[in-house]
Amino acid sequence: MLRTQTSLSTWSQKIHMKWLVLLGLVAFSECIVKIPLRRVKTMRNAISGKNTLNNILKEHAYRLPQISFRGSNLTHPLRNIRDLFYVGNITIGTPPQEFQVIFDTGSSDLWVASIFCNSSSCAAHVRFRHHQSSTFRPTNKTFRITYGSGRMKGVVVHDTVRIGDLVSTDQPFCISLAESGFEGIPFDGILGLNYPNMSFSGAIPIFDNLKNEGAISEPVFAFYLSKDKREGSVVMFGGVDHRYYKGELKWVPLIQAGGWIVHMDRISFERKVIACSGGCEALVDTGAPLIDGPKPLVDNIQKLIGATPRGSKHYVSCSVVNTLPSIIFTINGINYPVPARAYILKDSESHCYTAFKENTVRTSRETWILGDVFLRLYFSVFDRGNDRIGLARAV
């Protein structure tokens, strides 16, 4: 199912909905500075037939480095925050100032709070002290973002950004001068890993800068997200470490170059199709904690599971985890089961709730967001060189 120019633009404007699950916020974003989107020829439009498409991918794909990473310039540790967020350290400025950010495939901008932001939301973040950096460079560009009841505004600036040993000099990023609604959120900012056309600020994403400067060997990055354990998760750049997955990577072409969105065949439960019956779109999103979908379809899944709404969540008895069947996501002809132990989570009081959430973004297509609940089970590779995503069972 092909995405039109209009629907891609709509998705771009609203792609940031996710990080504020702890506050019960469903997000959409709007910024002052935007890049006009251009229609691009999709791979599915250029090539008809599944077998032909797969053959072309195999024929023209470069060989991904299957290496054991030894340098911090290739693999970067992430910390699991209550199975809701995965954060990693970066530094900005000279001398470097350290921040905890989410590495997010659902957005393209890097932002942190400015020292000039004095709101209670900013007080919870590590704030960027631009006056202490000898490599800081200001601009006259501004940005404004809204996440439900959370809001921020600020300016686009330039400075040196480091991810481990990877260095992007004169990197454009956003610093917020005013925030509201972000109290209690356990990270300092977001590092977007989506395509440049998804940038709200107009800034070139850091991955593109690293790629263009030859800092990484191949234009790929990959995620291994652990469950329960605080340590052990990683994001890797420039190659794929086979020790983090079992079997072979299964490659899925993007619906259209310009966003990490793939065609999903169906969603089934006990051998019955329960959603995505005619095919749908799925955003593979490391910045989303849950699995989000259209309200009527999510409500039906909650009923099948036997979940009861309470507040912003749907709860079940923890005893049913061992009896509920898996929910199967079929992508490019491959079944990706998500067992009950993965789609049933525990809150701070050890009560069990489901990992399915209403997606309030309105698009012309049925759209799902496959967040960390899905990605904890499946090692994911994001291949910018071939506009595709690789999935394999995580170890």
C-alpha cells in the first residue's frame, strides 16, 4: 500500500507522539521551521512482485559488516528505564557536557534544554550551558513543538556532538528556552534517527552528518533492547554484531524512502485476523514504549485479552500471562509473534496492564507503531543505504 505525498506530510507533522506515556500524553508536533517534502519513487512502485523485490534487494545490497565491536565508536550502551525508555549518554560542546537522550527512530531532531529555561520541566533536565562551550555557534532559527499538554519552544544552534568516539562537528540541534508538561520524564532530550525530511527544525540529523563525513563504515545502525535489565542494551553504528540475534536477518523494504515505515500484512490472534486485515502501515519506532494502533482495533484487542480499562491503561490479572496466546504480526510474509509475557507489563505497584495503546494520530491509512514492546523481541537494523529494515530474533 503506497503512501501518498499528503499522507507522508501528515505523518511527518505528527510523528513525535510517544515519549510521554508516563504522563498519559499522546503527542503530535508542530514546528515553525519545516522542510518541504518531495515525492520520491518508492521501491514497491518501481518493482512489482514480492520475489522480484527480494531478489533485487539481495542483488544490490552491500555486505553488512558482521563484526564484534571493540571500539565505542561503533557500539553505544543504552540503559533500560522501567521497560519504558532506553537512554544513552552523549556530550555536547567543548569541553563536553553530558546528557541522557533517547535514540529515537520516530523523529529526526536532536534537542536538549537550555540553561536559560527556568521552568519546572527544564529543572528536571541537565541543561546545556552554551556560554561554557568554545565551539558553540548560534543561529536565528526558532522552533516550537507541542506534545499533548507538553510544550516547548527555543532556538536552533550548532556545536560539537559526540556519541562515544563518534564526533559530529558544527552539528545543528535544538535547545529549548521554555517547556511545560515534562515533569518526571527521565531523560534530558531526544536524538532523532529518522530521515532528514522528518526534521521539524530543518537541521540535518546527526546520523546524516556522521555518514557524510565518513565517520561510519556503512549507512546503517541497529538496536538491541534488553528486558527488565537496566544494563545490556546497545545501539550500534556502521555495522551489525551477529551476537545479538539468532538466525538470519529478514529484510523489509520501506513503503517509501524518507521514513522508517513498512507494509504490514496482518495482525492475528489464535489464527484469526484481528487487525490490519487488508494490509496496513507500521512505523518501527525505538522511541515508543508500547504498540499503538487505531482505537477501534486496539479496543477489540483489549476485549480479546480480557483487559479492563482503569485510567489511561487496560489491566488484566497477572495470572493470565501464562495462558494468553501470542499476537502475531506478519510483515513481508514473515510471522513475528509477540507472546503475552511481552505484551503484558507491570506498573510501579506490580499490577499487570497491556502494552496496546490508542494511536490518536489520524491518517488516511491504518497505521500501527511498533515500539519497544516489539523491539525487545526482535533485533532491528535500520539500513539507510537500501531503505529497508532488518529484523531477527533477539538473543
